[in-house]
Amino acid sequence: MEEKELEKVNEEEQEKVDEELDEVNEENKEEDTALEEEPTKEEKLLAKIHEVDIKLERLEDIVAEELTLDQEQEYVALKNELKELKKELKELKKENKEESNSIWDKINIPYIIYAFIAFIFVLYPIGPMISAYYANLSYSLVNMINESFEMSDKLFDIVNFIFYLFYYLIFIVIDLIFYSFIKKNKVNKWSMIIIVAVHVITSFISVLTIAEVFF
């Protein structure tokens, strides 16, 4: 008798457990269904574009002479709405593409290669050594200016030094020109900031080491 009662209790407990499991499974199914049914922003935009297209087609089927003032205004409004929706969709696709790309897809490799080469050309002691050839050209140019304006020795040294600085400034200018032609994104923006900062610092160090030659 006791065994039958025990079996009955076990059966009841098992039924309760099964019921609880069924409830949990139902809840999970509902959540999965809700997630599956929730359209993405891109899908919503596509659906809206399709809806506007249908409305426009209906209006376009009406003979122009038979269009009422309200229908004409609606047609113009729908055209503008369609234009804005397509623009928004294009921007969204661009954002999604950028987010899906890895850092190596976003970064501009030729820009980094140039930055490394420029770094060598302004780095001490290589920078001052290479810039010595440029210094000869700038000195000749300042001499030509001096023949016309007859500058004092001190002014001549200052102008000569300023012209020499152009050697280092030209790399900063090339940095910015190069950046203006590459794809704009956060990765390239920060790489540009870092590259310019490194070039400025290394140029400053190189100029300090050679400045005494000019004065």
C-alpha cells in the first residue's frame, strides 16, 4: 500500500516538474519568436520605401489633369520622403559596413607607409643629415633675397633659419594633404592625429639639435 502511495507521490511530483519545464519552454519560444519577428532598422526602412513606392505608383497612374490639389501635394511630399528614406538607408548601410570591417579594413596602409618613411626623414640624426642638402638650397635663396633687401646679419640668420624650417613643415603639410584624399573614419582620423604629433615632436627634436648652427 505504501509503495503505491509513494509511486503516486512521485508521479505527481514528476507531473509538476514536467509542467514547469513546459512553461519554461513556452516562454523561451515566445522570446525567440519575438526576437525573430523584430525587424532591423534596415528592414524597416526598406518596408517604408516599398510602401511609399506603392503610393507613388498609384498617384502616377492617375492622369495628370485629373489630379486634385491635395493629390499633387501628396505626390510632392511622397517624392521628398522617398528621397530622404533612400538617403538614410544609404548612410545606414555605410555605417553597418564600417562597423563590420576590421581595423585593417578601415586603416589606410599607404598612409601609414608614407608616415613611417617621413618619420625617418625627420628623425634625429638622420633628419638633420638629409636636411643639410636642403639647407644649402635655402641658404642660396636667402642670399638672393639679401642682395635685394640688404638684411642685417642677425635678420639674415633668422630668415635663413625660418626657410630651413620649411624642410620639416613640408612633411606636416603632406600629412594633411594625404589625409584629405583617404577614406574618413575614426581609425584614419586618430592615425592622422598620431602621425602629425609624432612628426612634430621628432622634427622639433631635430631642429633643436641643429639650431645653434644658424645663430
